[in-house]
Amino acid sequence: MLDNLTQRLAKVVKNLRGQARLTEDNIAEMLREVRMALLEADVALPVVKDFIARVKDRAVGQEVVGSLSPGQALVGVVHKELTELMGGQASGLNLASQPPAIILMSGLQGAGKTTTTAKLGKWLKERQKKKVLAVSCDVYRPAAIEQLKTVAAQAGIDFFPSTGEQKPADIAAAALDHAKRHYYDVLFVDTAGRLAIDEAMMAEIKALHAQLNPIESLFVVDAMLGQDAVNTAKAFNDALPLTGVILTKLDGDARGGAALSVRHVTGKPLKFAGIGEKLTGLEEFHPERMASRILGMGDILGLVEEAHRNVDQEKAKDLVQKMKSGKGFDLNDFKEQIAQMRKMGGMSSLLDKLPAQFGALAQQAGGAVEDKSIRRIEGIINSMTPLERTKPELLKASRKRRIAAGAGVQVQEVNRLLNQFEQTQKVMKQFSKGGMAKMMRGMKGMLPGMR
């Protein structure tokens, strides 16, 4: 997202070296570049004008302190203003109401509203231990109700049945009554979307809002819509007292300007960002962290939080103890590390949160470490006998042919996996001896698909 802005900033920063302070002259070029990058990223023109003016006011005359270069000082100013532009600080869900807390989901058809409802329900159930119920009031789109039923089951949250013959108001009333009688903490009401904004749609959702009086009214918008995303958000905000926005498809080929425009135009906080189709693909929106990622600084805090949530701490301790005892690192351990990486969203997701200096690493990794490749690696290891996994040195030509046939791959794939395993094994040996510098040099071996 906004890679173009990151690259432009990095290039212009180099041209500001060796100057004692930021002046109108020496920041003019960089501000031009920032302006062009923001416009190319599909950020709304009024937002760009306001942003550039604020950066200029804050930057001109600022002393370059200590070891900072003028370019770094200006990036600091841009970072602060980007953070403010996206809301300043994270804004979580407000569930402070008499249970059930009602969350009304709105948005255009195709924005990912129904999937986001399930993602958010799963997030509340797993992170905050809430008892969650979801209901669909979309009686217009074929299979909309069935879709919510399916994704709710996948997310592990409860679903309240409805039919296309019912009126949305009647569905909402029945679901609320059920939620109260069965002591649910949260009730999600998924409303009908349209291909475009129309009066009937707005009248219906206004009526539902008045009937339910939800604690949260969330607008789900597709980041790939660009300027249209901002216009749609404004129309919904004018019709409904929105409490927040969820941006979906931030991992796509979108230019990403919606993330910088929606908050400014609506005045409503960005609460979550949808990443990918999986039901785990939802992140709390932290303006400061997103600003850091845009400026190539990465999101190390997000990476640490992801690791704490998804890495099995007991298994990690067992591996450390195993390494210390000298038992070594075998293919069972390798498979476990691959599985842990997949839980964290795959290597591309991890690299996306690393600072820009790791960009070359990300490019080298390419797409070879995504789910398809990870599943292939697991398939190859699963085709081995328990003895072969603990003693990979037994794997000669005939055994490799059998394993390849069992996994449905070529023998070359088996050889490539074993090479990757050997590289990782070397790194783990260095790690067990405390050789952190050596481990960092050998890091490539830990990335499946890299040579």
C-alpha cells in the first residue's frame, strides 16, 4: 500500500543532506514529490492540499537536531502529520451498553461487508471472549443470508436465521429479542448493500438504525474504490450517525489513498483494516503504525503482537530446550516452524511489517512463500516416515522418488526442500550457540523459496 510514496520519500531525502535547517527552498522539492505521490495514490485533492500546507507550516524553520539529517527531520514531520490525518490514535470498538451491544454493518454491495461481519465476530470472540450473534437483514441479494450463515459458522459465532420473505425490521426485532433472551454480549446486524447509493437503501438503513439504536454503526468500504470510496463514505455519513469505518482489501493492488482520505472527509475514525479473504485477516487500525509503514519504517509492534497471538509459546520453549540439549533440529521441527509462520499470515505478511531496508529480502522471497508453497512443503514432509523426518540423512534417491510420488510433486521439489532445511538447520545450530550475528547472516535459509 502506498509503495510509490515510500519510494519517492526515500529518494528525495537523499537530496537534503548536509543542510543545517529546513527552509522553504530545501523542502519545496520534497513537498512537490509528496503531493504528486499522494495524488497518484488517489488521495482526495482537498485532503492533499490541507496535508501539504500543514507539513509546510510545521517544517519550515525547524532546526535539524543532533544526528538527524534534514531529510530525516522532514520525514519526522510527515510522519506526525500522516498520523494526525488518519486519526491520531487507535479507536477501538465501543461495547459499553446494556447487552447485547448492537453493531450495525453498512456499505455497498461487494465491499466485503458480510465477510467483515464474520471477521469482526471472530475477533471479538477470540480476543475479548464475547458471546456473539449475527443476523442478516439483506433480503434482496440472492444467497446473502446463506453467505452470512456459512462465514459465521467458519468464524465460530452464532447465526440467527432469516428468510428473503421477511421484512428487515421484523428480522432485526426477532434477532434482538433472541439475543436478549439468550444473554449474548454482541449482536451484529448485517444490512443490505446496493451497487450504488439510492434513496430506498438509505431510507431502510435509517429506519433500522432508529429501531435498533446501535452502540456502533460501522461503514465497510473497499479501499480499491479510491475516490469513490471517499464519496460513498461521505454519503453514508450524511445519512447515518456513523461511529467508525472499516477499510477492506488493503492487501490488494489498490493505490491506498482511501485510507488517507476517509478519516479527513468523514471525521469518523478508521477502526479496522481487512487484509485478505481469510477470517483471520483483520487488523486494528493504528494511525501511527500505518504512517510508519507508509514511510518505510515498518510495524514492529504489530509484528510482535502477531507473534504473541499466533506462536505457540510452549512449543517455542520446547524447541529452545531441544536445541540447548544438543538433540538438533529435525524435519518435524521444520514443519512446525512453517505452520507457525502460516498462522502469522505467511512470509509476505511478515515482511510487509518490516522496515523498508528489508525490501530486498521481500523481493527475493517473492511469491514463493505463500500458502500454496507452504502447503506443498507440509505435504512433502507428511509423505515421509517418522524415521525419515528425524534422520533426513537417510533420504537417498529411491526414498526421494517415493516421497515425491506420495506428495504429488517432482523429485526436484524434494531436493529443494531438503536444501532449505539444511540452511535452516545451520542457522538454528548457530542460534543455539548464541551466535546472533551468524544467525542474521544465515537468515535467508529460514525463508522457504529463497536461495
